[in-house]
Amino acid sequence: MSKRAAGLAAVAVVALMPFAAQAAAPAYKDVAKNYADIAHAAYEDATNGAKALKKAVDALVANPTEETLAKAREAWKVARVPYMQTEAFRFGNPIVDEWEGKVNAWPLDEGLIDYVDDGYAGGESNPYAKANVIANPKITAGGKTINASKITKSLLSEKLHEAGKVEANVATGYHAVEFLLWGQDLHGTGPGAGERKATDYAKGKDCTNGHCDRRAQYLTVATQMLVDDLAEMTADWAPKGKARASIAKAPEGEGIARMLTGLGSLSYGELAGERMKLGLMLHDPEEEHDCFSDNTHNSHYYDEVGMVNVYTGSYKRTDGKTVSGASLSQLVAAKSADADAAVKTAMAETMKAMQAIKDTADSGKMAYDQMIAADNEVGNKLVATAVDRLVDQKKALEGAVSTLGVSINVQGSDSLDDPSKVGK
């Protein structure tokens, strides 16, 4: 399967006119500063989460037991919480979009990385779909031979990640680590997540499924790369960072448009379309964002939290402290209280729908992949309602765009814009 690109239009942001601030409106420089402050704090939290994950992974590799594996899995889930709140900075910030594929690319052809079930077919036309780098120190595919005798950062990032220009060849990031911690989820739309055993990392005769030393090496390297990549983006939003400078130095109308592009595109084409509606239409658990861990309900929920953070200009850090200041909401309200209220109402309704999904999954009643099953009327309704609310949110954001006198291109999705193309 490929990382979803079909049906997504390129982001383009054009200011129709300079934004004229009202007396009650905050200055653009203050909105841009707070926007960057929130980005920096969220990426810093994500980096710290990845560092905690690395410690848990090191403990697992040193002493592979079901207990250390469970702790590493929990650390992965905790690390996802702040990261998902950063996705609202995508789409309007090219620096983030150019970097994002290293840390959150999905879906992935897991056969590139490790052993898979005998029935695994892999992505269509992907010569690397069953390369299994953990088992094979030399990979021959697509007319090329790759020396994989040592699993290193350069091997994963330069030779395997998107090998053969196939986006499904995901070798790094959260989902590669997720697969190595959980293994394949072979339950389809039934209950249960991946069931990898801790002995897949055991030494000597206790090793299951072979090549435990290389599997441990891959997991260790991939997790350290995640820490490094997140630290890079944290630095980009720091006081002297290039991402902060880009938004701060942008002309006022363009900068505002970029912020709203991030919210509109994540609401609509990415989350409502590619991550939710598509899987619901196909009733396919392979379209689930966190498909190995059954953590998708949390990822979707915190995506929405992140969008609320950006619009309202407030972010609650993992240590409980709050970063807040001048906001898009205040800019919109200064022009039209009704337009601002419409966005806030739409966001509240979307949060309500996401909370219903999260509560249902957290209760153990049904996981997200069960919700999208063909014969699950209750689950389908939960997901469809959230999709509808996200579409409403995008429409409300378009009202804010009009109010502020800017223009944005929101990314779309065939699942929403032309369902007849889905599956073809």
C-alpha cells in the first residue's frame, strides 16, 4: 500500500489583499510568534516523548520480556500524543511537509522490514514488498543490490526509505517502530492488535522468528532516528529556527493564509478523507493510521486537539504548563464575531465526535479497525459522524478565510470529492 497521495492537490496560498488589523485585533507579529511558540513547545514535547521511548526500547533490547515490551509499547503511545498535535502545522509550512515523511509516513509495506504472514501480498508493483531487511544482509530488488549487512541510519534513510521511489517503502519513523513493537495485526476487523512476542528480541536459542540481533539493531537505530528527526524540527521552531523565521517574515496575509491552510487541509483532505472516509468506504483495516497498535482513535483525537490549539492560540504541554497568546480566533473575531463563533462551534462538535470514538475504543467495546468493518452499523456511524463534523469544520474555516480576506487551497481527497474513483 502506498502513502496516500492520490487525490491530494498541491498546497498553494495566495493573499488576495493585505490584512488590515482592527483596533481590537492582535498584531500579526504577535499571532505569528505565539503560533511558532506553540509549534516549538509541541515538537519539544514530542522529542522528549521519543527520548522516553528510546529508553524503553533500550530496556527491551537489554532484557526482552513481556514486561519490557509492554512498557516500550506504552511509551510509543504516550509519545504519539504531542506529535499528533503538531500535524496542524503541516500543509501551510513547506519546511514541515518536506520533513514529515521521515517521521509519520504511512501506510507501509511491512515486508520491507521484517517477517510477515504467509498470506501477505504486499503493495502492488513494489519489488521491495518482501525484502525483509532484518533477515537479509543483502537485498536485490528493482535491478539493484543493497548492502544491508549493517543496519545503520544511512541504510534506513538513504537506501531503504522510499526505495525504488515507492512511498510504501517506509523504513523510518513512528510506524516502522510501531511495527517492530507490535508486529502485524492479523485480526482484520476483528478484536485484537499485533501480537509480536518479546522473544523476537531474545538472545541465542530463545530467539523467535530468527535474526533477533538484527531486529534489535533495527529497532534501536530507528528509534534514535526518530529522536534526532524530532529534535531537528524542534530547532526549526526555536527562536532562531528557519520555520519560525519563515512564518514571522511572511507578508501578513500570506502568513495568516498558511496557518489556515494547515487547519483546512488537515481537517478535510487528510483526516476526514484519507485517514477516515477512505477506510470506511473500503471497510479496510489496512487504511487504519496506527494499524499495528490499534491506537488510531487516539491519533485522530489528538489531531483535532492540535487544530483547536492552533486556532485558539493555546497549547497544554505534557508537563501541565500552558503556552498561549495572540490567536487566529482573535483575528477572526475582530472582523466577525459570527465567523469566529462558527469555527469554535464546529470545532467543539468535531471534538465531541472524536471523543465518542476515543471513549468507545478506550472502553474496550471496539477498536477503530472494528468500527470501520462492513457489518458494524454502530461503529460505521461513529466514524461517519466524525467525518461529517470535520467537513463542517472545514466549511467554517472557509468562512474565517473569507472574513480575513485571504485565499487558500485546501487539499482534497477522492473519497470526499469523487468517490467513484476510489478503488480504481
